[in-house]
Amino acid sequence: MTMKRTLISILSFALLVLLISALAPSPASSVIVQADSAAQAAKVVESHGGVVHERLTIIDAVAAEIPARQMAALQADGRVAAVHSDDAVQLAGGRGNPVVDFPEVVGADTVWNEGVTGEGVTVAIVDTGISQRHRWSRAKTVARYDALDGDSPHDDPHGHGTFMAGIVGNFLRDGERGYMGMAPGADLVDVRVLDAQGKGTYADVIEGLDWVLANKDAYNIRVVNLSIVSGVNSPYWADPINQAVEALWAADVVVVAAAGNGGSDPLSISVPGNDPFIITVGAFTDNYTPEDEGDDYMTPFSGAGPTETGFVKPDVVAPGAHIVSTMDPNATWAKSYPDGRMGGRYYRGAGTSAAAAVTSGIAALMLENNPAMTPNEVKYTLMASARPAVYENDGTLTWSLFQQGAGRVWAPEAVFGDYPGEANGGMAPGEKYVGPAVYRDGQFVLVDENGDELPWASGYSWTGGYSWTGGYSWTGGYSWTGGYSWTGGYSWTGATDWQTLDDDTVWQSGYSWTGGYSWTGGYSWTGGYSWTGGYSWTGGYSWTGLVPE
């Protein structure tokens, strides 16, 4: 009898443990779920026991938490178009450096002298917020949105967003050099998506971009500045943030993004800068001599192309070192880099984030002077008017096109020059494309639609380094002609293993392929648009590996 009671007690305890386990909350995953519509995505999530946090109409999705035990069923649900992990997003970076007059370096003072200051154009700063403790920011901020749901709403405890906003639109004057911002007449919209540590999630960023799309006409938002980055975990077209920026581009909003501060190795362009449609900006420094271009050089932190799908990036480069702008002394960034304080509320910093803000300001100047310009026309003109660094003796590039793109932005020509044409020729937002760069015989080369190396794409190579010792000049003449093709040509000699599978591989129409080029590096892509590496993407728009970077 005692043994029987003991056995019953053991069984009862086991049942109790099972009951407690069944009642205990299941671990949940933060995901972004796409379907035919945001409403449909919400229904699917709720049918699998998930909780919807935000509707992301811009990409027909919801941000939600799903019980881990329901993840497989959610992914297998036929109503689902894609399931993405709600990955981390962070700032494009900043570090302390001496001061430089960046508007003069890109010729913005010449544009101001002609009466063009960006008036009538609104730039959305999607970042950590814009502090209202500055006279210029209170006057220029016409609308505000906070995607962080009450985490220090309508302010900038980090400092990065205020710094970028000042680069774009500070109308206060430096006593000797003119305005402190690129487009002092432009209005600003504050879209806060990152917290006091400069971090956030995909859902928060997409929520902010969704708000911009819904309110662009009310505030005449023509430019969005994205000085934020995330890792590349998929082909660009499968990334939810890239889908959102393409939706904005299609809605006549110019999107400017940082190349990223991951260094100058090939394939170091970050999300969303890896999206071929938008304007991606790398950083150079004038070496503290704004009036002498002869000693300028690429910053060693500036991300370089090609992208994971073979596109040439960055599109252009802009000043990104020892940039001066405003920030609150108590902000996280200010406290982290106290040596950057220049006095009062002015600080110095560096990064491709700053270079992107400089370029957003130029875009605002362009759109004031010609409000009818489309995003594709803005991008084409910005690139066609850019000035690549070349050696004076033979005209060859000082930096690879995968480092400098079309070259250094030059505001006077971008605003007043006549460059008829459109970037992204033959491409439509929301569709999949692959660029012309392939890795062959130890170097990146540009090829045509048949996989043959372009005749002008030989003879130029880049083997490393960020600076040179004279003998070169900034000139014009290198520009895109129809989306992917360059009128000059260069190749990259790196160590990343990207090669053709066979000599008979040809690209399909529109520069999209159905196999043929295989990544054998950190991410393995075996054709058919399937990723089999660290992040697995199995066709359609479904992720089977939901591990954040």
C-alpha cells in the first residue's frame, strides 16, 4: 500500500509538472509577418496565438510576437507571404574629430548665393529624434512622430538625430563661413525610431517609414534621411526595411542612406544602403584643408561595394569626417565622446551617417530649384554631376568605383546643371534585380547581360589603401548611363570568393538571374533566390532561419 501511494504521488507530481509546463508562458519570438495586407497578416498572427504590436501598412505586414512553438506552423501557413525576424537596427556611427566647413567643401555656399536654401522642401530625419532645446530646431521642425511608444517621447536622448538634423537644416550662421546646415531653408520632420542607446528594431523603423508615407503630402516630405544601418541577412529585395524604402521611392520621395561604417572591404555596404534604387553615400575627408582637394582621401571606415547582389555602391561620396553640428551636452553620444565638444551645444563627429545628411541637404536644394524632379532624376543628376577622384597624369581613378561610386557630390552642378536622364533605368521598385559586378579571376569585374566583361571595364584595379600622395584631381565625366552601366570602368582585386558556376551562364531579362552565380563566403547563395548560409531564405518571401545578427 505504501509503495502504491508513493507511485501515485510520483505520477501526480509528474502530471503537476506537465500541467505547470503547459500553463507556463511559451518563449516568444519578435517577428514581422507579411501577407496580402496588414489586416490579413494580423488575422494570421492571431490565429496562431500571437500578439500584434504594430500594423506596417507600407509593406503589408505586422510586427508581432509569436509563441516559439507556433513558429513552424506560422511559416507553413499558406496565407503568409514572409516571416522575418525583427532584427536590430543601429546608428551608422560617429566618432570625434576636428572641425571642417563641410558646406564649403561641396560648394553649398555658391548655391546659397544664388538664393537657393531648400525653402519649401521638407526632409524627414528618421533617427533618434530631434531635440527641441535648440532655437533652430524648434523653428524648423514642422511635425514629429515617435515609434517607440512612450520611451522619452518627442526628444533625442541619444543625440545622433539632432546632429544629423543640424547638418541638413541648421539656419544659424558661422560668423566666417555662412550657414551651419546644408539646406537652411528646408523644413524638418522628426521621426524617432531609435532609443537613447541608438538602437531599435526593424518594426520601429518600418513603423516610422510607414508614417512618412502616410503623411508625405501633408508636410511636403520630399527627402528621407536614413543615417542608420543593419546587417545584410538576405538579398536586398527580401529585406523589410528595403521594401519600405522602395515604397517611398515609388511614392516620389527621395531616400538617402549611409553606406555604413563597416570598413573598406568589398561587400561591406549595410542595409538599407544596399538597395539599388536609393541614394547610398560613402564618406571622404578633406584632411582639414577645405580649400585644397589635393590631399583629400577616403575614410577607412566607409563601406564599399559591390552589394550582395552585385550592384555598384556607394552611389556618391560626401564629407564625413570632423563634421560640426548640434547636440545636447547630456545626450548619450555627447557623454560618450566628450572630446568632441566644440563649445556650447556644438560637437564634432564623423561617419557615413554625416555624409548621408550632407547629401540629403543637397537633395533639398535640388528640389527647391526644380520641384518637378523625380527621385530617379535627383539620383541621376546627383551622380552625373559628381566629381570622381582621378590621377592627373592619366585620368585613372584614384579610388575604385566600389569605394567612391560616381565621385564626390558637388552642389552647384547638382542644383543648376543640366543633366537630362533618370537613374534605375528599366527597374521598378518592388521587383528583383541583380547588378553587373561579378567576381572572376581574383577581382570584381563588370559584365554585360551575357556575362561577358565589358570592354571598358578592364585595366583599372584597386588593391587596398585609403590615401595617396598627390598627382590627381577631381573631375567630371563618369556617370551612370541607364541604371547599371558605367561610362568608365574599373575592377576590384579582393579576396571574397564570388565566381561563375559555368561559362554558359547568361542573365535573364532585366538583369535578374535564376541561378548562375554562387556566394561561397560567409553567406552561401546557391541560385534560385535561395540562401543556404547562416540566414536561410527558402523562396517566396519566407525566412526559415530567424536568428538576429
